[in-house]
Amino acid sequence: MIKLIEISGDSCASCHALLPGLNAVAKENGIPLERIDIETSPESIEKYGVERIPTIVLADGEKIIAKCSGFQPEEILSLWVEAKLEEYSKN
């Protein structure tokens, strides 16, 4: 099952700013959104190769399809998700 994963920290302002747009993108694409806090799940840093937060992962089960880091406006996130889903469906 394809899902979006937001890896963030509770004290990260960019992470909080990203969330409304990410929620909207997940909803418009019919994809569940999972949130992981690195402070309570530090193992996620290694598991997903997180170099900075926020990190957004598009995954199919445990397989990482794509990931990006840093704050992105909703419009950019939407284009990114759509492009990565299209690319993934061709493989």
C-alpha cells in the first residue's frame, strides 16, 4: 500500500508549517499519511536515511519510492507526489 510518511521533530517550525499542505496532498491523492517523530522514534533516522527534517517519504509498504527534505509549499508537494507516482507506476 502506497503511503506518505512525514519524518519530523516536535520542535521543528518547518515541520509544523509543512503539515497542512502535506495533509491536503495526501487527501487529494487518496494516500494515507503517517507521521513519525524522530524524538520518539530515533530509529527512523537510519531506516529512512534522514539527513534533515522534515523529510517526506513516498513508500509502497517498506519500499521507498522517493523522498525529499525541507519545507515545500503544497503546490510543489502535489507536483512531486504526482510525478513520483506516475514514474513508479511505469516500473
